[in-house]
Amino acid sequence: MAHRVTAGLREVASPIAPAVGIPIALGLLILIGQVGGVPGTSWATQESWLFYCVLLAGSALCAGRAVRHAEERAVWTLFALATCGYSLGYVYWGLFLGPNQPYPSPADGFWLSLYPLMFVAICMLARARLRGIGARVWLDGVIVGLGFAALSASVVFEQVAATTEGDTLAVVTTLAYPAGDLVLLVMIAALFSAARTVADRTCQMLAAAVAVLLLTDSIWFVELSRGTYAVGGVLDLGWPLAMVLIGAAAWQRPRLRTVAPAEHSITLPVVMVTGCVGLMTYDHFARINELGVILAAATLLAVVIRLILTDRASRELLRVTRHSSLTDDLTQLGNRAKLLRDFGNAREHGRSTLLALFDLDGFKNYNDTFGHPAGDALLSRLAGRLARSMPPGAEAYRMGGDEFCALIPWQGSAVVTDLVAPACDALSEQGEGFSVTTSWGHALIPIEASADSQALSIADRRLYEDKTSGRVSAQRQSQQVLSRVLEQRDQLRGIHIDDVAELARMTALELDLDDSKVEQVVLTAELHDIGKSAIPDAILFKPGRLDADEFAFMKRHTIIGERIISGALSLGAIAGFVRSTHERFDGRGYPDGLAGEAIPLVARIVFVCDAFDAMTSQRVYCSAMTTDAALTELRSCAGTQFDPRVVEAFVRTRALQPVA
């Protein structure tokens, strides 16, 4: 039943805008004609039914909007009640009050009801269309309104009292009209300017309606004080026009709601407060009326509340800022800045602390395989487990990427590995197609380090040693298996492998390569001939020179070696180096014809060392050369067959060895 009634009201309200708009336009034209002295319109005065109908049309438009659309229904219901009450004031004044009507009269009650209802409606409209406006913005509007009211009351109250007959209530009533209009206008401007958004057409029309009311009431006040006001003049058009504008505002299409920023200008409230402070100061020397003092005091009280809200907001912002500056966004663990702060606190209080640094092994492969969102989810999950694994008094941190850290209280009798083991377990996870484990390093504070940089450096070095030892162990296992294959194929290969590997290691150190790169050079040297295990004995051990077909088959051993090594996951990084160990510096090598810097440095080093070892070793197809002769041959081929820089480094290493 209720649904049918609502549907019926909507059907009635559907054509209300055009049905009411046309008569409104005609009514305003007739009223304008009466003011302009057009013949036949003399009956259209302030006491005529046409005047009342135009006034009530604004209320009808607002009511139609409330019935037709559920959105903002309460807002436009209030606007309808406000404009209806205002219009009924004129009806009551015209029908029931004679020439000697009292002042203020019940009609003034109807007229003044417009202001509180519109005040609430405007606030509700702003709240509906400006999501996110905080209490401070609303309070700024109240401060502005009270400030204007205080200034108005203080400046014009005495003039109103001198020109208005009657008691204080009559004076206050007369002042209430322009003051109410001013408060509404300022509220509209303050709210939408504070929100830093462009008011839509609805708000623009409401502002225009209030501005018309303010202008009309102000002129009415001046003319009333001078005794020049007469019913039926141009001024009478202002009140129905304002009601029509409010009704028209109801049917404007609203814009998308705007989220108001937290920051906004407080210039207007500051101006109002300054004015009120000036009023209170002036009152000390020359008394102003009580209403002005009360409104000024209310303004200052609102400012005090505003300051309290601002202080609370500032404290909350400071708390959030501090938390963000010390917290990792992804994992919500402490970040590097918090680690350094806590490190300093522990050092100042003389607490013995274990600094543990963790790095995830296998996380990059997980990230590449499953994607960055999955990687972030894994980091967040592991971080939560790390935080829960911390003993009392300890705290976990994320240093960035896949690196974590912990500060753990330490006693001299505690075993470091026992303290770190739960964290390593928390930062490890296995699943189908992936395995994430943890390498770690530590530093004892203040026994091993007192400065934060020194402690981090020690822990980072130990972390690298732990990570490298685990990786080399896997590499060594694979390398030993492959080397055993070569040894079984040729009992003399073991000696050759060891010789080339040692030569390569010394050359890499002479070139000042880091530890990880030196390790790659050694492993490549040990396995550079693994592909020869697939070469037939007739070709591999032929006493004479190989023919073209045999040599073409022999050159495939580097490609075969790459394929064999690629089968060992821990040796995957050197497979490409093995492939390139027979590339010449001038680009005439095999299998890819690489030249110069395009050849990996690891392969260039092994190529020089392998050539030297081959020249100084006894082979079935040639005699061994002396060391000096071999070095001379290397120098002569530098820049064509070999990298000149590698050759010079190799020669420097041989200068430190006894002459063969």
C-alpha cells in the first residue's frame, strides 16, 4: 500500500517542474508589469492571490523534488518547509492583519522560520555533496556566521534601535532579517570555498536567492528607517523572486560528489575573529550593545573549540607521520630509520644486543615466477611470522627488498644460533615449484661493534659468507660429479683441470675481481672441457692434426658443455661462460663469433689460461713449450686471439712464480 502511495506521488510530481515553471514565469511578468504601470495589472499587488501563488510556487518546486527523487529528500523537504513558512507569512499578513498590526507579529514568526530551516538544509546539502568535510570546516562556517552577526549587531543595532519604534524585541526582529540573510550567504560561500571546490548550479542558485533576499531586506530596512517604504513598489519583487530561485535550485542536476581535502583556507575565520577581538577591545572604552557582545563572545568560544579540534588533528597527523617515517608500508615492520633509532637507544643504555641480518634466498625466482603481487604477499606473510618469532624485548625490521633485520637482547651465555634459528625458520617457505630459504649474519653489540655502521658492516659480511658458503656447497657437489666424469674419461684430465683452475684463479685476483666473480672463474676453468666427454676417442686422442670435419665436430664441445652444465641448477650461472671459452678477441673464435668486450670476462680469462697450459703441457700431437716461449706466444697473440688486458695480468702472475 505504501509503495503504491509513493508511486502515485511520484507520478504527480513528475510533471511538476514544467507545470509550475510556466505559471511562475507568467506570474513574475505580471508582477513586473504592475510595478512598471502596465495597464490591467494594477490588481497584482503584495496582497493579491497572484503574489501568494508565485511565493508558494518555490515551495511546490522543492516539495516536488523531494517527492520525485529519494536522493537528498530530507534536504529538499527542509527547503520546502522553509519557503512554505516564509510564503505563509505573507498570506497571514495580507489576510488577517489590519493596518494597525502589532510588531513583531505572528507573520514575523513565519518569515523568520526561513533562516534556521535553510541553515540546516544548506549544511545537509553541503554534507551530501561534499563528502569528507570535517568538523573544522563546519566550525569555520559557524565562526564566519557568528562573526558577521556580531559585527552587524554592534554596528547597526544602535541605528536600528533609534529608528525602530517599540521595545528591544522589535529592534532584534528588524535586525534579524538582514542578519539572517547575511549568515546564510556567508555559510554558502564559506562551506564551498573551504572545501576548495566549484559550487554546482544548485548552490549557485541558492546563493543568488539568498543574495536577493539580503539586498531586498537591506533596502527594506533603509526605506523603513526613513519612512519611505510603500507596498507595491519594485522592492516587493525581491521576495517572490528569491523563493522562485530556491525552487529552481531544487531541479538543477547535481555534479559528482567531491571529496574535500583536509587543508583549507582559514583567512575568513581569522578576519572574523580579529574583528570580534576588536569589538571586545572597543567595548572596554565605549560600550556596545549587549547583543553584539554576546555574539562576539560566542564567536570567540567557537574559535576556542576550533583550536582544540586543530590541536587534536595536528597531534594525530604528527602521530601518523612519525609512524609512517619509522614503518615499512608493505610489512608494517620497523624500517631502517627505526632500526638506527633503536640501535642508538640500546647503545645509550648500555644493553648488550644481537644484531641479526637476514636475506631471502630464492625470493627473486619466486617473484619472477609468480609475479610481484604474489611476491609482496609472501613478504608480508613472512614478515608477520618473523615478528611473532621474536623473543621478549626483541624487534624485527625490514631493511628493503627481501632483506630483514632483528635486534635481540643478548646475554653472554646465550648461543647466537639458538637465538636466530626461530627467525630463520619464520623467513623460510616451500611450495610447489619454489623454495625460499634464509641466509643470515650477525654482530654482537657492543662487544664487536659500537657504531651502527660498523655493526651493519660486520653482519652484512657474515651474511654474504653464509650465502656464499651455501651456494658454493651446491656448486661444488655438481662440479665434483662433472669433474669425476672427465677424470674417468682421461686420467690425465684431472691434472689439466687443476692447473687451469689455479692459473685462472691467480689471474682473476690480479684483475682485482670480487670473491663471487673469482669463484665463477675457477668453476668455469674446472668445467670448460666437460663437453669433450661427448667427443669420440678417435677424434679426441688422434695423434695428428684433425681434418676439417673432425675439427668441426670438435668445436661442438663448448655447446655440449653448456647443455650439460645447464642441467645442474646451481651451476646455471657459468653455463654461458663455458660456451664462450673458445671465442677469440678478434671475433674469429667459436661457437658464436663474439669479439672484444662482448665475450664474458670469465671466458676470456679461462681462454688465456687454457692456452698457456696447453702450450706448456706434453701432448700426443706436439711437444711442450717453455714458460718463456709460451708467454711470448701469448703476447704476440694479444689483441687478436686473446684479450690484451688479461694477457698482461696473466704475465704478471707468472713473474711471481719460479721459472720452469
